[in-house]
Amino acid sequence: MASLDEIRDARLKKLELLKSKGIDPYPAKVPKDFPVDFLKKNFDKCVEQAQSISVAGRVTALRGQGAILFAVIFDGTEQIQAIIKKDAIGIDSFSLFADTVDVGDFISVTGLPILSKTGEQSVQAESWVMASKSLLPLPEKWHGLTDIDEKFRKRYLDFLTTPELRDLMIKKAKFWDATRNFMKNQGFLEVETPTLETTTGGAEATPFKTHHNDYDLDVYLRISIGELWQKRLMSGGFPKTFEIGRAYRNEGTSAEHAQEFTNMEFYWSFADYNDGMKLVREMYIEIANEVFGKTIFTSKGHTFDLANEWAVVDYTEEIKKQTGIDVLNSSEKEMMNKLEELSVKYDGTNRERLMDTLWKYCRKNISGPAFLVNHPILVAPLAKANMDKKTVQRFQPIIAGSEVGNGYSELNDPIDQKERFVAQQKLIEGGDTEAMMADFEFVEMLEHGMPPTCGFGFGERLFAILVDKPLRELQTFPLMRPK
């Protein structure tokens, strides 16, 4: 078997042969009348018209010998067979094709659409043009890329050799289209908010830090999709807004976590978390039907139907039911002892982190669909408090043991918000890198007044669960260490 260097050397000679014939191996444009899928859908009509047409794409297979060759051309929509006959295109053109074209090249073929002797839709070439000469081979057709690192590093080859992966990317685009259409149909205005911030807000996560040279100022990549900015829009008189965009969190990689990902957040004035839960259930059902044509899924060993009534799960009661710990009244030591008894690793010994770790242990047992409610006030610094002043009006959709969204009746009491920011600041000073930064300009906005508001956000994790794939596999180009 030839080495990659030998293959490349052989293809470089073919490149030089094309150039010696006065042919540009990398032209800016080649003949192409329409996509291959359009041709195949309208094939009978094209045959009846008996007119030459041009198709272009990558050669994915070559076979034949003597006076006839067959090339399979794939243009990203479909593939079609090109029949290259010596007596149809001439000896010189045929010889040049045989001597220079390899699997992996991009070519354009012009000719008549016909059915081959075996009944396959084909184009019988009258002429052909090199569109882009490849110098390295494609992965072996039936096995593709097998090394995980190579699959992520050479994603373009993985897309080419794995149709299922391409289909997932198409579904992912439809997922966000369905989300956008739903929000617009509900009367929400799509907005854009800053991705560079002087303080990060709207989530608890470690941010990426960079430097703004012109202002000589340290800034952070946002960790939410403009939560504190969209709330300012509520104050500014916009009744319903949403944004779909990229967020960045400097945290570990797992099946459900990535450092860069797409989220959607909406804000809805004069609505509360009960209104939000109703809207979110409708949205998830519509997304499922629009993208997958179903509402019943199996993921991570859980089976759930989004069209069912969604259970309501109380945060404190669920943890107590599964572990015996009352997180509102137990001491930090009691929570640590329970986590150690359950063989659960925990990061940090402050009360908020311990509560959150206990909940994460419990949530994996919930198939859903369900809404988690009544979170302790400490784990939700931006949510409006319930009458007990210990829990908040927060809701999180739970499916397949995972949180797939987060929403609140937003806190609009400036005095309460300032006190909670101060509490978060103490957590940061105590070494908690994920605690929320204080934004006192946001508090000033609240002092001017913000209407009662429901806010909610969700992201790619929902899509990952619906297709039962790790989040990293669904990133178009996952971050890789340079070789």
C-alpha cells in the first residue's frame, strides 16, 4: 500500500500534467446548473427535454476500464453517476480524465441525463472540467476516520464520510430554526447583546478573561446570553425579547458541557415562572415535532414523552426523599458526610456548592419531563423569593436525568438584589470561582424600575439529549489542542 507521501507525489505529477495542458486545476468557477438533488427529483423531466446539463461535486468513487469510466459525484445534496465514454468526449479529453482524476477531486461534468444499462440515474459526459485537484486521499470509504482525535481534528473528512453526522448538523440547524420561529410567533423581538462584559452575569460559571487594548481594560466573554442586558431592555420598555447566541464558560469538558456553545434566552415582562413553564412546555413540544416528528425519546437509559403532563419536583423535598438530607436546615458537615457516604466527589465546602452537588446526584434518577421548582435562595441569586424567603420562583426542565433549561420570576427588588450580590461577592472572596460577579450598575437600573418579568434560557444540551449524543460530538468543530 502506498504511503501518504507517495500518494501526494503521484497527485502532484497529475497536477503538473494539467498545468502543462494549459488547464487551471483550481478555477474560480466551473459549469453547474443546479444541485444534484434537484436533478434527481426532476430527472424524468430533464430526460424528456434532452438538453445537456452541468453538475459539479467531489468524486467519491471511480471504476471502469478501457473506453468507459464511471465517476460518482457528490455535491453535498446528493450523489449521481457520471459516465465518461471515450467516443462521447473524445480521445484527448478521455485520456486526460483517466490520467489526472482521483477520488477526492472536485469536477464538473456536462452532458445528457440518461438511465444507465442498470437503470441508474446518470449523466453521460460530453465534457468535463477539473474544479479542484486534491493532493491527499479521502479516508477509506467503508470505515472512514476511526481515531477519535482525528475525527475531531479533521472534522471536514468526518462529515464527508459519515452521512449520519451531516444529518445531525442539519437537524441542529433546524432545531434553532424551530426555536427562533416559535419565539417570533409568540411575539418576542430578537435582539443582540454584548459578548464582552466588564462583569459576567446571568449564570454561575468561571469566565474567560481577555484584555481590551483600546480601553486598557480587562473584560470577560459572556457566560449567559445577555441576561442582565435583556432585563435592561425590559426596563427600557421592550415587552418581550430573546437572543440566540454563543456563550463561553471556562470549565471542564463532559458529555453535557463544552467551553463554547449556543444558548437561547428570552425575557417576558408582566409574566412569572408559572407563565414561563407553560410556554416552555409548548416550545419543547413544538421543537420536537418540527425537527424530529415525534415527542417520545430514549436518552441515557431514560424514556420520556414531552407531550405528557410535566411533573413538578420540589428541590428540597426531592433531595430529602433520595438522600435523607434537608438542605435548608442541615449543616455543611452533614451534607459533606452524606456526599462521602454516597461516594460523590464535591468541589468546595460552602453551602451553595454542597447543595448543588447533592441535587446533581439526585437528578440523574428523574426521567421527566418535569419542572424542578422551589430552589433554595442561595443557589438562585437572580430569582424572586417565595413567601417563605428561603426558596425562589425558579424552574428548570428535567429530562433524562439532566437540566435542560433554567428560568425565573426575575428578581426586580433592588435592595434584595444588592444584598444577594454582596453574598455572592463573599463567595468569590472565599475562593468560589463560579459564584456570580456583582453588577451594581444593574442594581441602579432596578432602582429606576423593572416590571415583573419571567426569564428563561436553554441550549445545545437539549438537542444532545434528544439525539442521545455527547455534546462534544455535536459541536461543528470542537476545540482541539494544536499538534
